[in-house]
Amino acid sequence: MAEVKRQYDTSGRRERARERRRAVVAAAQELFEADGFQATTVSAVASRAGVSAESVYKGFGTKAALAKAVFDYVLTGDDESIPMSQRPEAQAVAAEPDVRRKITLYVDSLVRRQVRSAKVQILIRDGRHNDESLRETWQTLLDERLTGMTTLGRHLHETEGLRPGITLEEVADVLWTYVAVELYELLVLLRGWTPERYGALVAGAITDALCGPST
């Protein structure tokens, strides 16, 4: 009986810690988006989340690491430790036999992620010019995007339907470019396009670049 109680206590502590982490990430997102990275202090985040500043530093290390945690959260929409490749959207892309349809399915999920994460991406990108700690964070985002697009590109490259002679490197570079937050920023945030219209353009552009115009 005592063993069961210890397991319950351990599980309860883990869940409470997870709830506190979620609260800190949510508070940081609100303050970063409202006031900017530089103006937001760890103390302000801690106060908004109802925890101590010491616990924020202990849980995340630095404010830049906290910004990365916010990005990871908004990118997926949750704090589940499930790799992107194992999520339903990625599995749907993998299961689809038609390469053009694969691209459309991928872009559909991309649009949802951009809606959630664009402001945080831009905050990190622009903040690196004034805060040295964000330079590494932004580079990490770029590296992760290239890794993800290389993985997707390899999958597409192994599927029939791409242009003859196109290399994996070119496929990855095309994907890496068109999924960049800058295009979403220009069309949706600055020019007022709907996310759906943006998605249609991106899907069409990637498909034409990788597969050639449909006949």
C-alpha cells in the first residue's frame, strides 16, 4: 500500500510540475507577444505564472531558452513529448501515395503551425539583433527547419512524381525556403491575406517547383 502511495505522490508531483511549466510558457508567450523579448523580464513572467523567478531559471535556464520553449509549445499546440514525425499530420503525409497530395497535406498542417507560431518566430528572429542570447536560438530554429525539410524532402524524393533529375538537396532547399516564416509574415501579417490563401499559394509553388506544372 505504501508503494502505491509513493507512486501516486510521484505522479502527482510530476503533473504539478508540468502544470507549472505550462503556466510559465503561457505567461511568457503573452508577455513576449505584448511587450517584446527585451522588455519582458523573468520576474514578470514568474509573477504572471504565479511562481518564483528562481523556479523559472531553474526550469529553463535562460530567458532565451524560455523563448525556445514557447516556440516549441506554439509550434505543436501542446506540451506532449511526441516527435513531429509521429503526430497524425505527419503520418497522414507518409501514408498518402500521391506526391502532389502529400505536399498539399503538409502545407495544410504548416498553415496551422504558422498561425500559432509566426509571432514568436519573428520575435526571436528580430530580437537577435539586440540580444546576443537570441542569436543561437534563432540559428537553432533554422537548423531544425532544415533538418525537418531534409527529412520531408527525402520522403518526397523517394516517392514517384517529382521532376526528373531533381536532387534531394534541391528538394530540401525549395521546402526550406517556402515554409519560412518570412513568406507568412509578408502575405498574411503585412498584406492581409487569409491563412487559407497563403496556404494555397505555398502548396502550388512547392508543387510546381518540385513536380512541374500539372498537365
